[in-house]
Amino acid sequence: MSTSRITTHVLDATTGRPAAGLTVELLGPSGDEWGRVAASVTDDDGRISHFGPDELLPGEYRLRFDTGAWFAARGVDTFYPEVVITVRIEDDGRHVHAPLLLSPFAYSTYRGS
């Protein structure tokens, strides 16, 4: 399976394990609002390797992680019902990998490879 232009990986920082089964939406510009480009669920390794179209127009996109539902399914309270990461796709053909390190009361992200 090939990977798409944008991918993500979620790690549950409280357990040190992949966040499997977490729903993520890819949102793109749609006029003055954001429209759904794709949606997927992290695999057993906490990854979404094929997410949306293989190519995306340059511009800003958002990854919306449904952290509230994911934590609730595990009986864990969280301060963050969702995490939204906005990334910029350049017209350079580079792959964009946006990992999320997640816990109930903190998160961090970075540009991965």
C-alpha cells in the first residue's frame, strides 16, 4: 500500500502504546469554512498511512483528532475533546507527516518524516 501526501501517527503518552482506533478527519479549505477531505481510524500501530487523496493542492489543512470519544471509550476523562492540528501543504511535493503525542491533559506534535 502506498502512503498519501499527508499521514499521521498517534501515541498514547500515558501508556507508551499506539493509540489504535482513534478517528481522525482531514479538513481542507472550502470557501470561508473547512470541509471534510477524508476520514479514517488509526490502525493497531496508531497510524494512518493512506489518508485522503494522493495529492493535495497547496494550502492549509487540518487534522481533527476525536480524542474525547477515544478516551471515553477507555473510561478516561480528558481535558481535550478534540485536538486540531493545522498544517501547510507546499507546492514542493514533500510528504507531510504530523504525529500526535497524546495524554488526557496534554498533547504535543511536530513535523515528522
